[in-house]
Amino acid sequence: MGINYGQVANDLPSDADAVTLIKSLGAGQVKIYNTDSGTLTALANTGLDVVIAVDNSLIPSLAASASTADEWIVTNVVAYPSTSITVILVGNEVFSTDPGILPQLVPAIQNLQTSLTNHGLTSVALSTACELSILSSSYPPSAGVFEQSAVSMLTPLLEFLDNTSSYLYINAYPYFAWASDPSGIPLDYAVFSTTSALLTDSQYSYTNLLEAQLDAVYYAMEALGYKNVRIALSESGWPTAGGTGANTTNAEAYNNNLVKFILSGVGTPKRPQVFVPTYVFALFNEDLKPGAATEQHWGLLYPNGTNVYSISLSGSSSSSGGSPAGGPSSPGGGGGGSNSNPPGSPDVCGDRASVLPLSVTFVGMLFNLRI
């Protein structure tokens, strides 16, 4: 399991202390949203695999110039030989935040790939982090399809990921789907607290909302002809304040059960026993983040290093995950592993039909899985 280490806050501990806390949680991987020198230095020789990010604003210049891309790699990867950088995510949620640069995304990735190859850094994978709303339809999962406006970019992106055995990174939050319809989507289904199949889609049965969301992405990729590209969860979590059902009880249930679900290796109904590299959002609350009130309350830890609730990313927590609690958010706010098959390694999924006959249970009809 991995953790997202965001730093949009004014009360965070030093990078060195943050690394200690990351390791204390049992994480094997850490994802950062920049290439901060102090952070990358603090992550050196720690045993943590590191995912770094290219800011959206840099994508046009990296696409336009191979030498600019090479300079970026030299400055942000080659310069840190003792830091285990395994993945570079080029842009975050470009499809909704910066649609104007979509045509430049894949050329930027290709220029960076050329530089990595020239420097012998063939173990470093490249991808981008996509929002789940890149799907125009996700219910039922077999109806998963990408937004038409993104298909012209997604096709070469998926071709690149397929050729390099990299992953499509997805930011998926069952919380938002549930919070948009708490009376229609059972909370137990959103936080992995039921073993009953509440959605049936053809031969597949779903016991939690996340696996249905992931399978919708798999179906969408297959519809474009890419049935072997794998998914990594670049972000997933549950807030502890600021919105409906945003409280420590639900966050503890979701994140502990997420860890169990991912580390079990069960995969999804459509891709059984296919491991999904996952980065929980987030290490700390980030009090300077703009937007909705929930944006500041996703942390597993308070800035002083104490737990907001019982959690272990190694799956060894004594917490059982507990039962969810519906209703409004709590008045306060919460605070703030390397796997054997890391991103970038080949693992071909079995061929499956991309179009299947649809059969949906009545209960399943209640669920709108789109965000």
C-alpha cells in the first residue's frame, strides 16, 4: 500500500519526520505531487518507492521540446540516485482541470520516456492520474465508457501504457458517489462493510462500490481495444469532516477495509486476482487546500504525528474497520509497501469479452456510480 503525501498546509512536520510517520503506518510506497528537493532528499535510502508528479502547467513545454524533457529528468530523477523513484505521473486530472492541454499530454510523456531510456532509467514508469469523471457512463460497470471528448487523447495514451506495461492511474472516491445519493446507495456498500452482493451485472456480482467503479474503467478501456492495461489507484480515501457522512467512524471503516481489500489480492469481479497498486489519500489534513470543506480533512494523521483513527497500511492494524455511521459530518476535523509486482512491471490480464449481456438486480438499479 502507498500513501499520498500532500503538503498544502502550514502546520506540517519536517520532511524527515513525515518519512518516519509514513513508515510507521506500514506504507511501502509514497506519492508526492511535486519534485520538491527537500522531500526527495528525505526519501533517499528509506526503502520507500516514490511516485513523483509533473505539474499540469509544465506539460506544454515538455511536449514541445525533447531537450526540456531531458532537463526535467536530469534535474528531478537523475539527481536523486538514492531515492527509489519508480513512477512519474505527468499531470493530475488534466481532463477536467486543463482540457486545453490534452493534445500535448502524450507527446510530453513520450519525450520524458525517451529521456529515461537515454539515461538507462528503464525501471521508471510513466503515466498520468485521471479523475473518475473521465467516464461518461459507469453504471452498470459493463456500460463503462470514456467521455467522447477525451477519446482522441486516451487512445494514444492507452497504446503507450500497453507498450510499456505501465498502469492507468485513477483517482476514485466512493465517498463522493455515496454522498451524492446517501438514501439510494447503502453506506455499507460504499465502505466495504457488507459481504452481500448488492449489484449484479451479467455474470459478475459486486459487494462494494469501489470494485464496480474500477470495473467500469476496465470496460471503458476494453471498448477502445485495450483489454490488458492495468489500473492503479492513485487516490482513494474518506474525509473526516466537512460533508455528509464525513466523520472518523466512516473514514476508519473505509480505509481499513480498503487496505484489507487491496492486500487480499482478490482484484475485481472482472479482473480477479489482479493486484491494484493503491495510494491512500492522504497522510495529513491540508488546511490550505481550496474548495469544499471536505478538501481539508482527509488525513490519517494529525500534524503532530498522532493518529486520527486506528489505521495500518500494512494490514496489521488491530482495528477491524468497524461499522459505518451515516449522517452529517462530525463537528471537528481529523488530522491531517512496496509490492512484489510494482508499477511498470508486465502482468497480462486474461482476455475477456468487452461487451457482455446485461442483467442488473433491482437493488443495483438504485446505484448511480458516476461522480
